[in-house]
Amino acid sequence: MGRYEPASQAFERSAAVNPEDGGVYYDAALAYLRLNNRGRARACLKRALDLRPDLKTHLSADQALNELL
């Protein structure tokens, strides 16, 4: 699992401090996906795209993340 667990925790802390930062939620979605927590990854991705619709252009680079939608 590498360092995805600590990373996901760090992203959650960042989101608590900066709840309007879509990039934090996007990065959290990536970490949760690598941890095979698809439900949490989907929730974070939805929040990221609500805050920053422009992030949708990044989905083509990550097929697994794109499939969450």
C-alpha cells in the first residue's frame, strides 16, 4: 500500500482546513483509489469536481479515476 494511507490522512486534514480547495479532494481521491476504497475515492472526486470543474480534464490521464464517475 505504500504511503497512501498517511497521504489520505494528510489530505483529510488539509480538506478540514481548506474545505474549498478542490485540488485537495482530487488528490485524496487518488490516494483512496490506490487504497482500494472506491466509495471514499468517489466521494472525494465528486467534491473536487463540484469545487473545480476544470479538474475533469485530468481524468483522461487516470482511467481508474475516470471510471468512478
